[in-house]
Amino acid sequence: MVINDLERNDLEIVIAKMNEASAIFSKLAANSVDDDFVAEMDVASGELTYFTDKLRSVNSRAHMIDYAEYHERYLRD
């Protein structure tokens, strides 16, 4: 799994936007009195958090694989 630097930057932007969306969901839920709406916003926020964590793990895994390939190619004696 190789993610080049431009894609990694784009992925970081997506993760940041997903965090912003999750914060908006939480704010909407906090300002609402409708229990059904609050429950929906909580579920949506939880799903977004789950997918954000998955993207972070993909990014981290790609970074580790990238380093391992670099190490194997250039740093191994």
C-alpha cells in the first residue's frame, strides 16, 4: 500500500474535515430538544469517528510500509 505525499496531504485534509463534521453533529445534538434528532446526530457522529479512525490507521499503516520499503531499499547493509 503506497500513498504518495500529495495523497497523504489530501488524506489529512479529509480527516480534518471529518473531524469538523463530527463537531458540527455534536453541536447540533447539544442544541436540540428533539430526542430522535439527538439520537440520529449521535449515531452519525459515532460513524464519522469510526471512519476517521479507520482512515488514520490506513494512513499510519501506509506510512510504516513506506518506511519499511525505504529501509529495505536504501538503509540495509
